[in-house]
Amino acid sequence: MEKAVYQCEKCRDTGFVKTEGGKVKLCECRFKEKDVNRLLRIPKRFWNASFYNYIPETPSQHMALLKSKQFVYTFNPEEGKGLTFVGNPGVGKTHLAVAILKEIYNYKRIRGVFFDTKDLIYTIKFLMDEKKDFKLINYIINLPLVVLDDLGSERLSDWQRELLSYIITQRYNNMKSTIITTNYKLEEKLNGSLSQDLSSRLGDNIISKIFEMTEVITILGADRRKNSPKV
């Protein structure tokens, strides 16, 4: 039998340890994890997300997990390579994106940052009114690794489309690694044209760049959120 591998040997990933008096206290890894989550701007719901607790239920989920791990092990910020996770809601796209961010930071000390795309647009709009939007946009463009979560989740105005196109184009041009999650298919048709699902929101030119700057991974499976036990 293979020996179990834990991120924290002290608590064996339970988050709790026993003191000499027999009492239970939080393991120090819990505090470290909170700091990492905040540093990478990971939403609280995904603070515990890791490769270790992503449980594949379909062949495509197994493949997505393997490709995610491979991406971490071979990650070189100078190459500008990224991933795009495509699939229905609840198949684990965001979970894997967060796990990649954590692993790259923990083992390679390269800091990436998580952005919910819709929240990012609203934040930049707010900063525009204070004339501080350029600073945030420039920050996003130059990060070595960025997660753009839930890309294309809503119909975009011309301004919003131009904003996302600008960010993706600049990261493409400057060889910056980007991880994208989306519910919309990205498939090249036999005649060479691109699927209209996401291109209708961002434009064919940006979809073409996404194909070139990322490996597209389609994840199939049931919605885990619907099937998860309620607390």
C-alpha cells in the first residue's frame, strides 16, 4: 500500500493537532493557508481548494487534474503558457485554477492573483470614477500569472468587451501566463472558424489568442454543487 502524502505532516491535512494536555487546537498550517489565500486574492469559498481534495468522477476530470499538476511542475513564467478550463457549472474548474495558483506559489514562490471577471469589471469601473483604473489594469497586465474566472458569464457592453480584450491582448503580447475558466465552449470548427459561444462576447480575434496562449481543457461531469451535502 502506498504511503499517504500530506501537505502538512503535523495534522495530516485535518487542520487540527493535539496538545500535550490532550486538547485540540488549530494547526499552524491553517494560519499559513489563510495568509496565502489572501495574498493570492482567493475567494473564501475556495480557501480549502487543493489538488488533494479534488475528487475526479469522470475521465475528463481525471485528465484535467493530471494536466493541472503537469502545468505546475513544468511552469516557467518566461514561456507565457496558460490553461483554459471549459465546462458546465460545478465541474471543478475554479477549484483546479485555485489549486494551481497555490501550488505554484508554495513550491515555486511565483505569485499569481485570482480575479473573478465580473467583479474585476465592476472594480475597474469604480476606479475609473476616481481616475485610478490605469494602475490596476497595469498591475493585472504585468503579473506573471493571473486567473480570469468565469469569463463570458454575462453579455458585455462595448466598453467591457474592450477592457477584457485589452487585458488579454496585452498579456498575450507580453508572454504572461493566464488561466481562464468559462462555461462556454471553445472549439474550432472544420472550416477553421471559431465557436460563436464566447466569440460573440469577446470577438474572434481574442478567442484566437486564447487558443494560442492557453491549452484548452474541457471538463465533463455532473454539477458538484447540486450533489454536495447541505450543511
